[in-house]
Amino acid sequence: MTEQEALSISSTRTLDVASVSFHADLSGALVWEEERLLVVSDLHLEKGSSFAMRGVLLPPFDTVATLSRLAAVIARHDPRVVIALGDSFHDRTAHERLSDDDRDAVSALQSGRDWIWISGNHDPALPRDLGGTIADEVMVGPITFRHEPTGAAGEIAGHLHPKARVSARGRSMERRCFASDGERAIMPAFGAYAGGLSIRDAAFAKIFGARHFTAHLLGDRRVHAIAASRCS
Amino acid sequence: MPPPILTVSAEPAALLPDRFLRWFAGRGWSPREHQMALLEKAREDRSALLIAPTGAGKTLAGFLPTLVELSSPRSEKSNVVSTGRAVQRSGGLHTLYISPLKALAVDIARNLERPIAEMGLPIKVETRTGDTPVSRRQRQRRYPPDILLTTPEQLALLLSSDDGPFLFSSLKRIVLDELHALVTSKRGDLLSLGLARLWRLAPQMRAIGLSATVAEPEQLARFLMPQPDGQARSADIVTAGGAAPPVVEMLDTRERLPWSGHSARHALSEVYELIKENKTTLVFVNTRSQAEMLFQDLWRMNDDGLAIALHHGSLDVAQRRKVEDAMAAGRLRGVVCTSSLDLGVDWGDVDLVINIGAPKGASRLMQRIGRANHRFDEASRAVLVPANRFEVLECRVAIDAIAENAQDTPPLRLGALDVLAQHVLGCACGEPFLSDELYREVRTAAPYADLARNDFDDVVDFVATGGYALKTYERFARIKQDKQGRFRVANPRVRQSYRLNVGTIVEETMLKVRLVRSRSTGTGSTGAIARGGRVLGEIEEVFIEGLSPGDTFVFGGEVVRYEALAEDQVYVSRAHDKDPKVPSYMGGKFPLSTYLAERVRKLLDDGRAWRGLPEQVRDWLSLQRDVSHVPGVRELLVETFPRGNKHYLICYPFEGRLAHQTLGMLLTRRLERARARPLGFVANEYSVAIWGLGDASFMIRNGQLNLDALFSPDMLGDDLEAWLAESALMKRTFRNCAIISGLIERRFTGEEKSRRQVLFSTDLVYDVLRKHQADHVLLRAARADAATGLLDLRRLGDMLARIRGRITHKELDHVSPLAVPALLEIGRESVYGEASDELLVEAAEELVRQAMG
């Protein structure tokens, strides 16, 4: 199945944060339909070339791959607002390495809607010449969008790249996931080269404390909600 | 057909100097014919391949020409200029010895010292392995010994150093030990490229290969000679004759033969008796977990307190050394071991080899049996213990093959492109190279003799800038051309990274297993466990990923409970269960050889030959003939039948587990498309069984499912493509290529971080590269590996071609005798198949059930 086909299958699931119902999209984006708002986190554009600068010549197609997946999910939901939740660029000079085509692709995505770049630890000083608004955090109703999670109620954050593994009878599979307990959520990384951190890592316990939380795993055809305690 | 034994025209006295003759006589020996033959080859300035069984004095034969040459003062003194600095030496490095194991190199050095000392020869022997201190390595490069014993990886490192040309220009001989084992892997490719370089640096160098008996000695002999453009050239072949044929029997068990499984538990007491009756017994099994299980079982019944030990590659090194030392000292009665003991080191007086389970291949079995006796003229003794009925067939044909001295070693490899990439980078670390020259040089290596120019250029391009269609990495190039067009490394960091990452052995990610006290409070608790604990050994990460906390498995000779995973440490506690919950049989590394598979099919086809089988097995086959069908040599039997509320389709290609696993994966996809609603499958060495909700019998009867179409070779087209996109096996194959080629570094300069933290996921690279540059050289390398490696595509393709138009379908009311083993494996063996959404759905539903109470 191609990626496009996978995306076109009924692929969204509800994920509640502070009484707001979001749709957890199979692509790893979060959609607030009433507000026509779409959030993606941790694009890590130009991670490939960032490694290349240090002599590890990863295929230089990650930016193209990430942007085309982003274009697909934007096309399906036609949001009024797009929030890029930080670490959109892998390093401080990553935006300078964007190809002209990639820049054009970004502008095309921005046209006709509001675009907010939230800064992250990888991209604390965002470029002014890429369109959109730059912010440290954004509040909409009861929801706060920021890059690094603090554990506050009503918070939607990224930064940790959650992934979860489910095992049964000697087989197992690992996927990126949303992590949420109904009051706060951490988004999966959207970037093609963004790795993951297991939700059983202590970093998640810091955010969710002793509370039970759920991993919304990005499967092949749909998003699966599975208790974090069931994952490894 | 083994090549004829070469007769030696000259008398020993003509070839051997006096002090050698006296030395032989003093020990009551006379030089063996093949030892003299190699001396004669040396005198004629020819390269030679010696084919000899274990115990034939192979190593001495290989070194004899060197010892003789070095025993007289060298005729011409050579002055060689090192990089910038003239160094006077008497002779320089004369002989290089390459072994697949560093332990073997060290062992051989010890064995060489004796004749050298006893004859008072003026010869200096040194080893060079990963363990050799830096100061000695530096000294060796400047002031080389006469004979240097080392490994393929160390040779690559030496060749990539500035001193390479200086060091090797004087080289007269190279001795390649256990060549049959080296050439079957990418290490052989690396070695062949090293040889190609040596032939250029030292055109006078002659090679001696030492090998066990192989199927195609001519092919192996090519490895030892530079291949001139377009023609095949082989070294002379010398075959040692006169070895006593081994005595191999199949255990005639008093017990009932199991239908399935690999533990051979039924024969445990008989195995124990054999150990008791003999002085020292090696008990070979195919996998680590089998070794664990058997060792544990033997100890449970060891009322006589026999000294029985366990040896496998995942055990802690210190523990392995202890076993090896006890073995060498003759203190052990039995060692349960895996292929970690297949090669190399001399084990002294082993008088019996027991092989538990499937022999897999005739040559492989023969080499194992060879461990039993290092006295050439006495017969080795071996007992084969089949663990189930199919394995009885396999043991039977293996014994017949050994009696005929038939060999089934694999054909010579085609050189891999990822290994070539590593070599090209290594070359650029030494003196700069021109593409045209290096291309010519590389093609003198037998595995690369047919390398196409565009493949070579793509590899060079990959090493330089990644070889991507998107040319954005020019400024990050790792190797750059100077004005004359010669490539050299762009900066010292690249050289350092090459040196840290040289080699082609990509180990599975292993985790340390530590024994701690259990968290006593039930399951599901997240209470902290005590850190620390005794290290039991290492285990594959892949295996641990399939476990949930609380699952039990066998490790280090006992049943343990999986507690937790933290960083690269697995914490387990002692479990008191007798049987582990999770089977860890992973099928062993090698599938049933094509040759033995064909013999098994012939045996089945020939009812008269069944007389050579135990009665239980004869009855089983006869019943199969009565209720269903016994397939012919080229025929494929497909059976369909209902069982419980599911429908089964089982086929018997006899092509080995790896090809069957791939077949199962592809058939399941096709059956899904045909709406037969398959649920899962198991694959073993002999058959593939698929079960599902759709009634396959009915569908075949009504023409909704056409078996010829189902098994059509076109499944290796689009279906394969679609599967490869997400196959975990393919991703693992790609990861190996990415690491060997140097795209991803295994070891990093500078800070020491655990690999779990820093390793970039090659799965992400695979996904992106596949979509954006499907013909990239690394994907080509991975596909070439998939043809013969974990996916065994070539064998699957050959099978599909063989059975075309020869499918026999039997619609049955219930399970057939031949199908019982596979069906018993369902639930006991891990179910093959890529885990998919279904696994997640299951996990989610399980939660719902729990919630609903």
C-alpha cells in the first residue's frame, strides 16, 4: 500500500485533551476540527544534511519526504491554522540549506492560512524569511501549545518523540505514537528522520506522574489506543 | 568427484633440507605426501590449494615451504624505502598467514614455535589481532617479523596504512587457513580484495589455501590466483588422501520418535549413556537455546556427576575460556556446544561427536565430525540424534551422502558491493588511487572478476558523496580527487572512522543479561528492581523485544524470568518453572542444504529406500501414502483440510526454513487478495502451513482459487516488492549493508556512548531511500544479499520453477500424517509473519476484555 492510500483510509481517531476533542491523524498530525487547526511536531527538516556535515552521508531526501507528507495531510484537512510545534529545523543553520524547491513547497503550504512556527531546542532562533509567525507558545481556549512538555493541564507538546512497542507471543512491533492522559498530550515526531523515545522512559513518567496514560500508536491503517502499561 | 591425488615426483630428500629430514626422523614421522606436494609446488613457483580433512597436518604443510625457504639465508638483500625514510632490512615480511579466528592465529603461532625452536631456524613469528598492543603494532609495521599471523580485518587495516607498500613489497607467500569457511561470507569478499591489493604490491607473492573438502575445489582454487581480464585462472589443487572414512550412525532410539520439536528430549537418557561410555564427547546442537535446554536436562539426570560443560557464542568470554581450558586439559567428559566450536582450535582427544537435530548439510556435518579425531588414520565416530520424524529422513540422507563423500558447500560468492565500498574507502586512506587502476585491480579478485564498470563507479560515487541523485553533498565529500584525478581521503577524521569501523561482521544488537532478585509483588508492578547483578551473558535484542515482563525463557542453563530492560541491560530473575513460557528456538543460522533437500525428496519418492528407515518412520510414511499422497522428486504436494473452526492449506517444498518463511509471507498476501482470509502460518525446513477462515478446499473445487496461479513464479514480482517495502528481514539486511559500506558508523570517534543511544535508525533511511532512489547502490547490495541470505529468494525462485505444472492437490477431511509436525508447531514455535496492525488490534481488544471483566 502506498503512503497516500494509507492516509486516505478513514484514519483519524479521537484524542481528548482538557475536554477538547482532537482527531489523532494516522500521519502523526493532530487536528482540532472546530478551530480548523492542525498541529505537527518535530519535523527536523534537513537532518540528513546535518549528519552529512559531520561525514555521515544520509540520503538527502528527508526534507522532501517530510514536506510531501505534510502537504498530504494539509490537503485533506484544509486547516485555517497550522502550528509547527518546535524542532521544525534540525539545527540552527538548517533553514539555509533548504533547496529552492523546498522553500517554494513551504510557501505553497502557507498560502491561504495562518502558519505558526513554535521554537524548539533545535531551532531556538527561527528564520524570519520563511513566512508565518514565530512564537514560543500559543494558547487557544483551554489548550496551550508549546515544544517542551511541562506536564501542565491542557498542554500539547512535542520534543520527546514518543514511540511504543507492543509484544505478543514472541512477535512485536514498534510505532510512533501520541501519549495522552486526557489532560495533556505529547505528539509523535513528524520528520522522516526523527527517531523515537520509548514511552516507558523516565522522561514520560516525569510528565504523567503516577497517572495512567494511553499510547495512540500509528498503525498501518488506523490509530490504536493502547494503555501505556501494556506497551514496552 | 574429488580431484585425483597428485603424485610427487621428487623424493623428500630432494625437497627437504637435512635438518628438516632429521627433525621429522627425530619425531618418528615421515613427511606426508601432500606436505611434499606443497613443497614441490613452491619450488615450481606455483600457488596451490590443499584440500585435506582435519588432522592431516594441514597447517605444517602450509608453512613447510616458508620454513624451508627461510632456513637458508636469503639470496638477495632488499633495501626498501618507507614513507620518506630509508629503512635497511635483511629480508622483510616473508609470509602472511590469515585465519578466520584470532584464537586460531594465536594457536598456530604456538604450534609453529616448536619446529622452529627444535630445528634452530632463524625465523621470527608474530601475531597481530585486535588484542595486539598499539606499540607492538607500530613496531610490526616498521620492523616486520618473517611470518605474521593475522585476520582479514587486520590485513585490511595494514593495507590502508601508509606503510602498506613498504611492509608488503617483500612478501613471498600468503597462507589462507580454513579457506572453505572464509569464502562463504562477506569476510571472504574483504579478503579477496586484500589479496588483489597484495598481488599489485607484491607480484612475486604465491598463495597457499588450506581447506576442508568442498563441492567445487576448482572454484575455490580461483580465489588464490589473480584473475586476468575475462579469463578464469586457478591455483593447482593438492588433495590429501588416505583419511579413514568416519563411522556415522543414527541413534536407534528405544523411545517413541516425536512428531515435531527440536529438543530430542526423548533420547536424553541415551545421549547421557553415550557420554558415560566414552572418554570425551562433543554434543553439537544447532542453536544457542537448544544448547541451553539440553545442558540443563543433562545436568538434571547427571547422577554420576560427569563433568559436562556448556559452550556457545553468547556466553561470557571468561566462562567460555574456562570451558576451553578444561577441555584442552582433558578434564571434561562432555561439552554441549553450538557452531562456536565448529572451527579451529585443537581440542585434543575427542572420541565421539553427537549431533542433535538436523544435520542441515553434508559437508557441514562432515566438518563437525572431523572435530572428533585429530589422528588422521583413525576413523572419527559420530552418532546422529534426530529430534523428530522429518529429521530422521534428513539424518538418513546425510549419512548416505557422507558414505559417498558427497559435498554440498555453497558455490563461490559474487563479491558484495557494500564490502567493495569499505575497501574503496580503505584504499583512499592509503596511497591515492585512480579509478581506472583500482577497477582493474579489484577485478583480479575472483569474487569481483565480473564486476561491471558502472557498479564500480557507483560504489566510488557512494563513498565520495553518498551517490545520491540529489547532488547536494559535494562539499561534504569523504574522498576527493586531486588534479591528476586521484582519489584520497578528504580529512583525517574519515581515516579514523574507517579504522574504527573496518570489518564485515555485523553482530546483532546484543544486550547484557543480568541476574537479579525478582520483584516479588505480582505482575504489572512498576516497582524498581535492584540494578547490578551477575552477568549471565548476552542475548539478541530482537528476542527480548518479543517478550513481556514476567515471560520465562531459558538462558545460561536455567529458566529465567524477564523482569525489565534498561539501557542495554536485560534484568532477569531465577524462575522456578520447569518449562519456559516462550520458546526461543530460532531455527539456527543455516537452512537445510539444497543438496540434502533433494536427497530427502528422492528418498520419499523411492518406497524401496524406506527400508533403511526406522519402523516408526516407515509406518508414518506408509500411512501418508494411504490417506493422502507422498510427493515425487519434482512434485509439490498441497493438502487442504478443515480443523476446528479453521481451514488449513499446507505445502511441502522441502527448501529450507528461510525460503519457506518468504514463501509463507507471499502466499498469505495472495490468499488475502483471493479472499481466503488467512490468519497466520508456520514454516519449517520441510513445509509451510497456512490457516485461515476461508474454506480453501471449497475455493479450489469451485475454481475460485487456482493453485497453479497461487504458486506462479510471478509472486516474485509485485507481491515481493510490496512485501519488501515493510519487511523487517529486509530492513535488517539493509542495516547490515549500511554498516559495512560505512554509511552508518558502528563505532564513533570521541565520546563513548551506548549504541542504543546513538545508532541512527537505518529503517528510516531504508524507507526514505526506497521511495526516492530505488536503484541506489546500497539498495542493490541489500537485494543481492536477500537473494541468498535471510530471504533466500533465489532458492524460492528455483523451487517455483521446478514445481510448475507439477502441483498435486489433495482435499482431505482431516490432517494428514505428513502435516502433523507442522500443525503441532503452531503455538509452540513463534508464528512467522511480520507483526502488523492485527497485533495492535489484538492488544487493544485484550484491554477491552479486561475492562469488561
